[in-house]
Amino acid sequence: MSQTDALDDLSALLTWSELPTGQFAAAIRIVSPGAKGIRLALRAEKLHPYARFNFVSADGEQVRTVLAMSMIDTLFRTRAATPESPQDALYMGPLTEGDEVTLEILLPVGVSPQAVSFSIPRLSHVEVLPYQEKLLFKQAQSGACNIDVSCRPEWESVAQGVARMLYTDTATAQSYVCTGTLLNNTRSTGTPYFLTANHCLSTESVAATLETYWFYQTDTCGGGISAEAQPRFGSTLLYTDASTDTTLLRLTQQPPAGVIYQGWATGLIGIGETIGGVHHPAGDLQKVSVGQAQGYAYCQTNRCLGADPTIATHIATNWSLGVTEPGSSGSGLFLPYDGRYFLAGQLTGGTSSCDTPSGVDFYGRFDTAYDRALARWLDPDPIDQARSAIYRFYNTQSGTHFMTANTFERDSIIRTAPHFRYEGIAFYAYASGTTGLSPVYRFYNRLADAHFYTISQAERDHVIATQPNFSYEGAAWYAKIATGGESSPLYRFYNLISGTHFYTTSEAEKNHIRSNLPSYRYEGVGYYTWVSN
């Protein structure tokens, strides 16, 4: 990728054309000989939020469109998670089938090509597609002893909540497959929480690359593929823990119609109880395994030893029907009860195979992960998350304030930017959205060297359309538009001298400013936050 690695090199390859609509467009074709599919990794220096990126296959049949605003939101989360090296943040585009892909860039009317600057430092050369509806290679990837889920119709409701995963390490451009499960919460909000294994996926940068493929199974027992797999793109990392090999994600896009959100159990599975799972061994069509819980284990660094349940991190299983294989990792362990199925763990690995079907497999304990952290999302209060602290800094050079919800960004500023004076926790908000919450959008004002925050989508769009010196950086946190419950108003001021904004939840500070600082124009309540977590 040497020709597209640098911003100047790629810019030289792009030829912009003005369309009859007044929009500017450009395209570049990239070939990776022998690939079954390609994912492009983009490093974005500058993006207009309303630019459109189309990833087009060679035959033109597959067009995956990504809006730049979505890219900015994804990169904002990635950079916040790694503030020590924000320049290393890459956006991994969606999978495009075949050994070549054309990237089309379409700008809004009135936006010049100078509003976009990016490079393509690497790509992922995919040799095995995560779906096979076009029969590009042999269908049966897994061992012959595995059982199609369609052969056991009693497991169909579980199968509708299980997806095959494709994700990419942006540092190496290597792509991998695992299995994950869509989880319900106690309020049945339809929030797409997705459980898999920590050893599959454990960072925000990789979570952003996730593609999930749904309904990938045979139409009949031993038959062909039932329908084209339905992909969904992107996720946010909520929680990950190596000890129980647990990762919980929130999918960026809603799963397709027909999925079933899975229930779960917080009790400890008893030894000898019947258990089972639906998974994608070796990335194959969905298979089902049925067996018994054999015992409990403490697993660490690829080794599991029998352990008392008071300290055990995993459940040991063996199979009477089917096995698991690489690609099954992260799939759920289910406990049948009264005609329904409840998730109790996710697969770490083990020794079962078609050659050794009596081998033991190990599943991270869901009940332990639930008690540690997962309850905040899966057993929610009316707003289904724990709140996050919003940290406030004072920039002694510009005389403005900066706020962040990310502890890594906070620590990086404290460590590397001495002119930012840490002032403490300003208030609390939420890290992701749900019913009753709205995103607070963050902009960087390049002229004033200050940040601007708004919960108003209309104001966000107005700033994007009319203030070219404001760079849109994504959703910083989530809060409430209207008062309610324990929320408190966040007051907003405009500094007539610096052209920047100031925000405070303090009634006393608000009153002091209004009484003593005439250069600050009071603009009212910006939105509603919380004073505790």
C-alpha cells in the first residue's frame, strides 16, 4: 500500500470531477490479487461529516456505503481510547467481495475536495469469506461430526440470536472470525447487546471493525444455505474481562428483522445438567452441540484446572452431540429450562474435536461477569447504564474549558499538556445512548482553540453547514434534553470576547457569572446531566 500510505501520495492519485448536481466526486481502484474479499483501512486527516464513501465490488453488485459522520464517530471513540497515539487510529471499511474494490468519494453540494484528506495505509486481504451464499468455495468447513442446527429444530430460537463475526486488527490488517450472541435485557428495550469472548475481541479499535452475519444456516437438515447472510457493521466496546473471557458490545446497527434476543441465567449451572450451544465452527454454517456440564475450572494463560465454584472462572463441558472448533469461540453456553434456553457462559476453548469428541471445553462464567459488571446494562434502571464522570480542564493559554468523559484522554492531558489545569469532575453523563437519552455532539473550534458541545441535532447540523472552522468530532457522551428524575440542568454561557462557550451545573457559579461577568451571555439550560454516578 506504499502508493496510498501517505496523504500527499493518495491525493495525487485522486482525480476530482464536478457532477451536474454540483457535487465533487472521486474514485480509486485497489486490487489485492487472489483475495476473496478486501477491507480497506483509512487514516482520516480531515473529513466533511456529510461526505459519502462507497465501497464497490468489481462487478458493481455489492455497494457498501458509509457516511463520513459515522466514520468520525467511530474514530472519536477509538482515539479517545488511545489518546497517546491518536494518529494511529484507522477506520476499517466494510468487507467488499472479490480481489478488487473501488472506493468512491462523493461530497455534498458546495463542499470542495479540500474538505477531505485521508490515506489508505493498509488493507485486509481476506482469503475466506464470512458467508458462502455464492459458493465460492467448499461449504463444509467444519468437521463431519458437527450437526446442522436445522437438524435440531428445538434449537432454532437460539440460532436466531447467534451471529458469525468478522473483525480486523487495524494494526496488522489481519481478519478473524468468532461467534457471538444477541442478549436481551430485563426491560426488553431492544438494545443490541452482543456477547462474545475477550480473546476474540477486547479493544475499541477492533470493536469498531466488527461485522456480524445473521441467519447463516442450512435450509433443511443437511441441505443448502437457507438464505443470503445479512451483515451488520460496527460496534462499541462496553466491557471486557480476561479472567472470565467476556466481552460485551453494543452493535452500531440494529440486527435484521427476525432475530431473537436471548435470555440469560445468573445462577450457577449444576454438574450433570444438560447444556448446549449454537456456533460457527471453522466459520461454517450454524451447528449445534449438546452435552453436560462436567464441573468447574479456573482458567489462566491457556490453562484450565479444576476448581471450587467459589473461585472458578469457567464451566467445563463435554459433548454427546457435536463438538466445537476454532470459530466457535465466543458462542454461548445455553441451559434448557421449561422449553426455553438461557445463556450461562461463552466459549473460551478446549480439546473437543471430531477426532476427540470426548474432549473437554471451557466456557467463561456469565454469572460472574454479570455480578462484576454486566448487570449495569442487562438489568437496567429506567436508563440502563452506569453514569460516567465528565472531567473538566481549564486551558491557561486560551482561557477556555475542555471536558471529556474518557479517563485515558484525561490522563494523557494531565501527563502531556501542562497548560491544561485539571479542575475535577464537572458532572456525570452516560457513555452510550438508550431510550430517554440523546447524544451530546463535540466540535473543535480551530480559530479559538476551544471545544463546543451541543445536544441539539439541529444546532449540530447548522454548525457543520455554516462554520467551516468547527471540526465535528462525534458524540462525546449522552444526556437528557428535558428535566426528569435526578437530573440537573447544565447551564450554558457564550463569551462575547473569545467567541467560546462555558458550561456549569453549579447554580452558584451560574449566578456569580451573571452578576459579575458581563462579557458572558447567559444562553439558558444546555441539557440535563447528573451530579453523581
